[in-house]
Amino acid sequence: MADTTDRKVPTVIADGVDIVYRVNGTGAGRGTATAALNRMLRRKHTEKVSGVRRVHAVRNVSFVAHRGEAIGLIGTNGSGKSTLLKAVAGLLPVEKGRIYTDGQPSLLGVNAALMRDLTGERNVMLGGLAMGMSREEIKARYQEIVDFSGINEKGDFITLPMRTYSSGMAARLRFSIAAAKDHDVLLVDEALATGDRSFQRRSEARIRELRGHAGTVFLVSHNNKSIRDTCDRVLWLERGELRMDGPTDEVLKEYEAFTGENTARPGQAPKPRAAAAKTDPAPDGTRVPLPS
């Protein structure tokens, strides 16, 4: 395999990307769905135009990803992480700017529905076919996929309908299917938050293998340890803006100070909440400098 480390081959380029949702109707209303929507609107930049509210989910984001990189996406809830992944995968249009990709991005979202009435066995076959694998390739990797997911450790669950699975079991199987194939760009949304530590270790090892085959991996996670163990670079999004882009340890240090997370060791006093003003975007909207 040719060494691509020194060549820095770009796989994803985001150039001044804005992503906007348009929501019809702005009444306060009642009910759980309306309340959830109102909370989302309060978290993001919004504009009300002729009864249509424009939710600015991602604002002027630029970065370049390269082959062999594993990039973590972090940020508080509602910061635009999953929205940005969907745009990179081509599932959401951009309002402004451009996203360029080399190869086919594959989005693995643990909340994506599998076919509940089919068995896990059938879902492995259909999932593999959807990723472009041949039936022969799927059959050759079938047992590896099942073993990786760990869903058969307490019974023959792979032969049962997916509707009998817990959400964690379904998420682990979905990750196992996606991880059976090498990807040009793999976009992972919270997959490592499912399952026990043993499954997380297997997942992290598989992501490192994908990087070794010159793929690019994006990982959205609220688990900073998984980010540290898996990624060499981190993009920090906050309120839809790219607040910081750099080496994992540097970005997580600033993020943990911003969120006030207790990163002290046992017996030590918790670290105080600190401002991260030096990483704020400029008031005029100047982009965060891209890595060289």
C-alpha cells in the first residue's frame, strides 16, 4: 500500500458552508413536539421572515480533511455536528458555500432505522448490498459481522426480527455492517456510545484499520475518551460555528474548560469553568484558518 501520509491528499473540503432549516409556523403551541422544536430554535441563530423561521444550523464552516485522518466532531447539544455530517454525506443541501468530496461518503447514524420486521440475518445481507458489497463478499464476512456486533453472546438473536432488539443491539449491528467494508469517507454519529467497553474497543480498533487503508473517518461523540483514543484531530462546533480546529489534546483541553467538565483525577479539586474567548470566531465572520 502506498504511503499517503506525506502527500496530504484531500478527501473532504468544506468552503464557507452555511446550512439553513426553514420552519413554517411560529406559534408557541402546546405538546411535546412543539416544545422540543422551540427549544431547538432557541439554541440556534434564527430569523423570522414572513411567518417562516430560518434556523441557521451551520454558519460559515471551512475545513479540509485528508486521507488517513480520523477527525472528531465535538460541541454542546444543538451545535450542528450531526447536521454537518449529513451535508458532507450529501443528505442535506447547503445554503451557501460548497462541499467537495473525493470518493463516496458513507454516513453511519445509530438512529437510522433498520428494517424492524426482518431478522438481523436479512439486515446484514441488505445492509451489505446497500454498501455495494457482492453477495459473495457478504457471505464471506457474515460471521465476522455477527461476532463483531456481539449480539449473539446471550442467545441466537441474529435469527430474530430486529423489532425484538434493544436500541443498543441494533446500533451495534449497524456499525458492524458498515465497518465490514473499507470506506473512502466514513461518517460515524455516536456509534461508540453504544454497547459495553469491549465493543467500544473493537470499534476504535476498526476505525484505526480504516484509517490505515487510506480512508478518512469523521466521528461525532460526546465521549471525550473515545475521541482521544480514536482521533488525531478535532473540529469543535458551537452554535453552528467552527470554534476551533486542531490536534485532539489541544482542542479537547479548551472544550473541557469551556464546558466546565471535571477532568481532575480522584482526590483533586474540580477544574474551574474557564472562558475560551481566544478561540471565538471573529465578530466579522472571518473563517477559522485551515490547517496547512
